[in-house]
Amino acid sequence: MIRYTLTRLALLVLGLVVASVIIFLTLRVLPGDVAQLIAGTNSTPQQVAGIRDQLGLDRPLPAQYAEWIGGVVRGDLGRSLLTGTPVSDELWQKAQVTVPLGVLALVIALLLSAPLGVYSALRRGRAGGTAVGVAAQAFAAVPVVWAGMMLVVVFAVWLAWLPAQGFPRAGWSDPVAAVRSLILPALTIGVVEGAMLLRFIRSATLQAIGQDYVRTAAATGLTRTQALLRHGLPNVGLSVVSVLGLQIAGIVVGAVVIEQLFSLPGIGRMLVADVSARDLPKVQGELLALTAFVLIIGFVVDLVHRAIDPRQREAS
């Protein structure tokens, strides 16, 4: 287990290094000039050159990358070119919206997909199971923006139960208002991601039903449902754990779009605004932080899956 953990940790570090290089180079090929943007449209070439020299934008790319990655290693993600505020401070502030949104969306996705996925597998070929399968196919194909708009129309416009947009200025000092503002965005992401997870759980459950140990348990007097619940669901759970990393990555991507739609002051909305403003150091820090989060989640999922699945330990 120690050797496996060290190997996975080395791959995690390598992945972060590769991601940092890709992020750094990709942002340098975007159109526009940051120095010109800061100096303004009426600035002279000398003023633009002075700002470029002050920000170090005229230095070779390897030197710029080395300076940036050295700061990242020390825990410094840089400062915004436009406001001068530390990127890490703004990330922490915006994460207080994005992280609860993602957690709530994941909980909704699991609450919807787990019972309905098992039910659909047990009722395969019957009206109930077919209806759940068709609904899952439909919701998995729905664009997240369209789903959010439909939920706003139903719950915010017609029923007037929940706010359509925004986040309370008091933040989490008013927890009731904060949670109410996150319900519709989280439900939007959770329904779409839950539909995709439901299909996987249904497939894993059907595979478990066909295993010898489930059939043997059923032959001892248990019903098929009892045999599955007692002996098959643990293996289904192992399969679900293995795809949770992908689901969390999908939730992170969905949050970028949903925060724009619902006007939530989270990391996704900040990232879109900073890309438009060509605030390169800030965008670099935000992209690297999101990439690190997804890679770390995958690393943790791998360790958990290996720890709870004895077959992987025996195979190694």
C-alpha cells in the first residue's frame, strides 16, 4: 500500500507540473495585450513598454514560468494585475460559494441516482424500470443551462419558492438565505450529473445480479432483492467509488456555467470575468487550483478504492 501510494503521489505531482506548463503556455497565446489593457486605449507605446517591463512580461517565457511556479511552491499563486490583491485570498473568498454548491450538487446526484439506479435494475423489463431508464437517458442529454432555465421557470417564476439569481450580501452570516440561493443551482447540476451516474449504477447493479454469489444467496431462500441488497450492493458501491472522481470533475465544470446563469459570486464566475479582463496571473492561479482539486480528488478516490477493495491488493 505504501509503494502504491508513493507511486500515485508521484503521478499526481507529475500531472500538476504538466498541467501548469499547459496552462502557462495556453494563456500566452490568447489574443490581446495585458499591458495595453492596463495602460488604456490612449496610452503611448512608451507607457505600454514601461508597464510590460514592470510586470515582467518582456522576459523570456522560461523565466516567467520559473518565477510563477516558484511562487506556487511557496503557496503564492500571484497577484491580480488589475487589482493587486493576492489570488489565494480571492480564491478562498469565492470558494465559500463554489464548494458548498458542489457538495450540495453531489449529495443531490447521489440521492437521486443510487436508489433509482438500483430500482431500475431490479425492475428491468417492467414499466417502472423502463420509465426510470428513459428519464435518465433524457436528463443526461439535457444541456445544463437549459435545465437551469427550466428549473428557474418552475420554482422561481411559477411557484415563487426559491430565488432565481444572486447570493445574499451577508453571505453565510444568513445561512437560510445562503442555502436557499444555492438550491436551484445545485439541483440543476445534481439532476444532470445524477442522471449520468444513475445509468452507471443501473449497469453495475445488473452485472451484480448476474454474479454467482448473488444467485447462490438467492438459492438459499433469499429473494433476488434481498440477495442483491445483502451481497451485491457492496460491489456496486466499489464501482461507484471508482467513478466519483469523474463525477466531481463534471460538477466543477458545471459550476463554471451555473454560476454565470444564477449570478453566484463563485470561482467559476470569477474565472470567466478574469479571462475577459486578460488578468493572466489570476487566471493562471484559478486554473491551477481547479486542476489541482480535480487531480487530488482522483488521487484520494484511487487510495480509497484500493483500501476497501481486497481484490486489488491481492492482485498486486
